[in-house]
Amino acid sequence: MRTALFVALVLAACGGEKTTSDTESSGSPGTSGTDGASSGSGVTDAQTGAVTDAESSSGTGGGSGVPAKYSDGCAPTDGAAVDFSIGIAERSCMADFGEDAAMLRISLYQGATLPPGVYTLDGGKGSVSYDAGKGEVVGNSGTLTIVEAVADGVIGSYEVTLSDMTKLSGDFAAIYCPQDVLCG
């Protein structure tokens, strides 16, 4: 009930689309980032790494989010996990990241059944890795929110902080891609 009310309020407030704030960039639909190491005077685009003036970086992200996929995986402790690839070329199990695309992967250390709700990465419950062509940066802080379960996957959003204090957030539309994995 709370989730439905939250979604209704968000959609009413945002007109059905995600609007970036002063601390976010609109360089790529559904994905934005801020460089936590800066003093707030600039915004680092999560896809290109370009730094822009925070006051000029407003816009709208994709209403349904960037293409993504998720599948079963293994946690570092050999338990169940679910692995998300966010920002792939198209919403398809066969899709991968584009040649010059930033690669964002989020893992939740639990099974692939994800009802709507907020899933935290903190406290060893998940991890994130991000590579925008300058080397992989990892982290384990933030949340992944499932807003809606659809016939072939989920619609959601994420807010994560990397080890270099870069903050990434955005919306995604993920297809579920079953895989046979054996953990442990």
C-alpha cells in the first residue's frame, strides 16, 4: 500500500518522468552522477565524465528508465545473488553494454525474486561497480528500488555511492534473464 502511494506521489510530482536535481546531470537518460569529492560546484556526468556547472544541469531522464537486465548470480560468500546490468544497448537478455558506454553493475546478495521495495547495499547486502572508460570503481553503499514488477522483469531506480565518493542515480527498466548458477 505504501509503495503504491509513494509511486502515485512521485508520478504526480514529477509528471511521470524523473527530473534531475541541481546535484545531478542529465547527460544520459536515467543515469546521473555527482562527484562527491568536489565542493558542490560541479556535476560529473555518469556516462561521459564531463563536469558541468551544477546550476545548468537540469533536465529530464527517461520516463521508464534506461535498458537493463538482471539474472541469478553468486554472492562473495557463495550464497544467492541477483546481478543487474544497467545502461545496456537494449532491453534484451542478449544485449550488452555499447562499445563506448559506461558499465554499471549492481549486485544484491539475495535470490532473484524481487517484489517492489527498497533494497540496500549497505552492511554487506550488495555491491556496485562502475566503469566509464577510466577504470572500474566499486562501492557498497546505496539502494536499489523496485517500483513495479512487470511481466518480464522490473521497473526501478538506484542511488549508489562509489568508493571515490561519486554518487550515481537513475531509473531503469530491467528484463529478467534466468541463468543456471551453482553457488557454494
